Amino acid sequence: MLRIIAAMVVSALADCPRGCPERCPAQEAVQTAWVRKNFDLAKFWGVYYELAYHDNTQPHTWPIQATCMRSVKSQHPGDAKNYKDLFSLNFGAGGGKNAVCDLEFNITDKPGVFLGHWSGSMRPDLHSVSNTVVDVGVAANGSYTWSLEFQCKDDPTGGIQFVAVNFYHRNPLVADSEFQEMMQRLRARGLGWAVDVDPGLTMVDQKKCVDHASYPPIDAPVHWCGQGLADASESMIV
């Protein structure tokens, strides 16, 4: 396990050396007008499956090659100004094994504008990072069917230190036409560079966990990936 963790840390040390803007765009500037005006946290809570991502905190190459990423978003039970995100991933053959991480986000007074926190020691560069809901899919009943999320952090010495985009959907398996609509909506907000920059976009295999029914419970305890764990022997950041 330690060799796996070490490989994940090495793969996540650098991001956006070229092909990015000089600085992170303002969070509100990348949101649609609809999100800025109408985003509703109550409709944001619940289970989302990641369809694709550009995100160097998620291991997608050997020896991990994680799949089945899932995000369970809920109001923080002890703090109305924060929300919890139980983020899980699966790795290994067959049903595989699951890691579950407890991410936390500050809720601001601007709709869909958040500040994420990670207190683990493996990524001190990401103890705080902006997280923005760029756009959402809205069903006929007003519920959200998908969410496009964008994270960015400036390098204090210049340039962008970290950039990530997550394509989240209420369903683990969707038609390509629906995914392409999400991509078009992202590019319409001027964020095409965030998925085009090396190493590009990674598509997530959700069918593996659908076929094996191997997702963890939505209230699963943290496993291999917890806030504040002391060192790499105790934690597994994703």
C-alpha cells in the first residue's frame, strides 16, 4: 500500500506548467448567469458520479488506475457555513477496493462559489483551493441532474499551481450526447484550456462498479483518505 500511496504523491506534484492563463480566473466569471442568480444549495446535495475529470489528485495511471469516482455532497452537520463531500474511488480487479475521503468546503455568500479544504499532510499545497460550480443541468422538476465543477489555485511565485475540472452526474452511465452537452457548456464558459492542458481529460469507468455493485455505502466511514491523518502511511489522498 505504501508503494501505491507514494506513486500517487509523485504523480500529483506538478500541474499546469504551460497552456494555462497567467492566473486563475475569478470564480464568478466562469459561472453561467443562471448559476450566479439561481443556484440552490438544497438542490445540490446528494450523490453524483464522476464521468470525466482533469485533476491531478485522482490517480489514473499504473499502479492505481482508479475508477468509479463518486461524490456524496451534504450539509456539514455541525456548521451551516460548510458542506461535506464524501469522495470515493475504486481500484483493483473485479469489485476492487474502495477509498473514501472526507473533503470539506466553505460556503460563501455567492451562489456556487466555495473554498475547499484538505488538512492531510500529503498535499500541503492544496490545504485551501477554490471550487466553483460552473453550470448545472436542470430537470423539468427543478432538480439538478449534473454539475460542472472547477478548482483553481494560483502559484504565489506566478502562474497557476493547480487546476481541475470534474464532470459530475446523478447517473453513473449516460449517453455520449449528454456528456458532450456538458463539455460544450464548459467550453462556453472559457474553460476549454482546463481540460485540454496536459495530460488532458480522463474518462471514468463507472460500469465496473455498476456491474459489480461495488460502490461503498453513501455514508461510508473514511477509509485510507481522511482529513488530518498524520502521514502517508495512514492516508490515501484522491
